[in-house]
Amino acid sequence: MTIVSRVEQQLSVEPLLSAKKIVVAYSGGVDSHVLLHLLHGISLRSPGRFELSAVHIHHGLNQQADNWQNHCGKVCAQLSVDFKSARIELQKTPRQSLEANARKARYEKISELVPHNALVILGQHQQDQLETFLLQLKRGAGPTGLSAMAQSWTIPCAAKKSVAFCRPLLTASQQDILLYAQQHKLHWCEDDSNLNTDFDRNFLRHKVLPNMQQRWPQLAQTVARSAQLCAEQQTLLNEVCGEKLTAVRASQNSLYLPGLLALSAQWMQQVVRFWLRGLAIDCPSMAILAQLESQVLAAKSDANPILQWQNWQFRRFAQQLYVITIPEAVPTQSIAWSVTDPLILPAKLGWLECSQAPESNEMTMQFDPTLGPLQVRFGGFSLRFAPSGRPHSKPLKQWFKEWQLAPWLRSQVVILVQQEKVIGVLVEGQWIVAQPITNNPACVITHRAFTA
């Protein structure tokens, strides 16, 4: 089967069948160039079948990156294909490879650039699948990792935007791709970093796989079959995990402890992995998951265990297991606020502002500045507070227990004090106010959150 017929076959089934906007992730290399050229030819033979465009991501990691971007723009101009490009800045993070960071940033930027319901086409082929499988095997991966690269998947984005990705060349050999490029006299960019065997993938490609494939010529095909079988097994496992997760789920980011503890250690780990994948959180190592059971789930009921990996924490509270980003604790402090200017809150908690009348549907509290200056405090939970409608006051720390406020959220509670009395507290963006001490409030206080 030729590479053209392979792609034509992919166009007859989902997700390519119903795709109206196809965007090629165009690096300038031979794989994506062949894919762009091939799809352009199909679009000319079948006008109106789909709208074709291309997107290029400039990583800034190679001295030739500007030339690659210019090359991609020129090729698209020659083909009359709409072209977009963007540059990304990569952040170095501990214990994560540059390749993984670049891939994540690339997908995020592509999802941002392409239109809603677009289908992004990637040029990975059978040799790439072989390399990915062996890299996952080297890392000790289970069925999910050994499934290697998916044929297609969807990434939910902001503002209800959804972008799908597809790899139509995943069953095509590298030789077929090169043959197409030579037959059509294509010119592409060569990335010299692909020769650097300090990278695991390049080491496999240049030092290991040539000998393996000389001994076993059909290795790429047989490994691709193993990856497909792993993917099928993982699909079946996910169905069961989904049922078990539904039974123990308390909220989006929490699970019921009694339900988790009723599972075997193996099922508990599977369900937690499935839960984290659904939240787009990188799964922790097996060692971390083993500690989860012994240090967090089995801890005493009055304990406050913390298990951390990367930028995440497992926490336990009120018979629930939570996964949260590492919280930024706010130190105990008191801030004098004149209310004439907005007050920026610490730890990216947003800001407060005073106005004569709130906008509709905003959470506000009344405030009379004639009764004295206002203090904005963090910490000091021994302060007494009497919420409106409650006959007695008691220390804030007792209210926190009654409100089931998790310990990691307490330092971020905004406390408004006037005349040494708590007149209101802001808890997770919601005001809880005291009984007004005046019937003539001069203004209202509004909390506004920072938007991404």
C-alpha cells in the first residue's frame, strides 16, 4: 500500500472522514512536508472536501530555527496554503526532559492557534512508534505507556474549544515517506540535533535500532502490533476504572477515603492513575503511589499528611483524598486599607475594591468607612466572628471546622476587621459577613480574581 493510499484510507474513516478543517503541524522536516504536500494534492483533486492549513512552532532551541520557520512559510505560500507560526519559550523544570517540555508546550500553542473543531495532523510514522515503545519499555511503563503514540485524541481547551489530533502515517514506514519525497522532488529541513546521541531517542535511532532491524527486519511492524494490543487492553481496563472511579469520586479533585480503602492496593493505584489522567495531571511514580497508601490513606484520622511530587500534592481532609497544586501559604499579616484605591492581595488571590454600587451578579459586602479604618488580615484565627444570622460568636478556627474548610485553604482566607471586630471573611471567593452595625453603608467591597 502506497503512502497516498494509506492517507486516502484514513480519510474514509473517523476522525478524518468528518474533518472540515485540517491543519498540518509543519516542522519543515521530511515527514510533515510529505504530509502537507500529500494532503494538498488530495484537496486539489477533491475541491471542498476540507480546508487545509499549516502551523509551525518555533522552539528557539536551534540556530537554524529562523531558517526553518522561513522555509515553512515559503512552502505554504507556493502551495497557497494558509500558514501560521508562533514562538514558544521553554521553561526548564527539574526531573523533566527538554523533549517532554517542548512537546507539551508545542501542543498547547498549536491548540491555541488553530480554530475550534480543527483536526491537527501530525507526521509521526512507524519508526517513531517503534522508538517510543522502546523508550517506554526502558522506563518500566505499563499498558498505557506501552500503547506508545495514539492514532488520534482530543485536547479540551479554554472557552469550550476542542482540538483533535491525528497521526495518519503511524502505519507507514520511513522508507515510504522518503520515497514519496524523492519522487516529488521535495526539499525539507534537516535538524542536526537529531544526530546528537546524548538524547535517548537519537541513541536508539542511531546506535541500537540499526542492529536490531538488521536482525529482525519486521521489528517495527511487530512492535506496532504490540503497541496496538496494549492500547486495546488499556481501553478495557479504563472501562472498569471508570466504573470504580464513579463509585469513589467525591468531587472533581477529591475521592472518598472509605471507598478507596475498600479497594485492593492494585485497584487503588489503577483508579488513582485513571483519576489523575482525567485531570491532565502527570501520574506520579510507583514509589509515590506506594507511599500514598501507607503515608496518606492509612494515616490516623486526625493527621494532616502531605505527599508531594512535581507541582502537586496529595492531601487528606474530611474523609477525602485531594489532589491539589502546591498551595502558596500566606504569612500572618495585617494590611491597612484606605479603600480609595484597590488592594492587591498576596498569593495571587486577586484584589479588593470599594465602589458605590456593585455590578450585577457580583459577590459583595457592605462597608461604612465612617465607622473607622479597615484592616485586611491573614492568619490570627483566634479572632471571634459572628456570621449574620448566627446568634453567637466563636473563634474563626472553630468556624473553619464547621465549614469543613481544608487546612491548606485557611491561610488564604481574607479577614476584614473594623473597630477590632471581624465584619466579614472571604472564603474561596465567597463573602461570609457579620450582622451590619450600620443601616447606612457608604460603599460595597468587591473581590475580583485574576484571570489567566
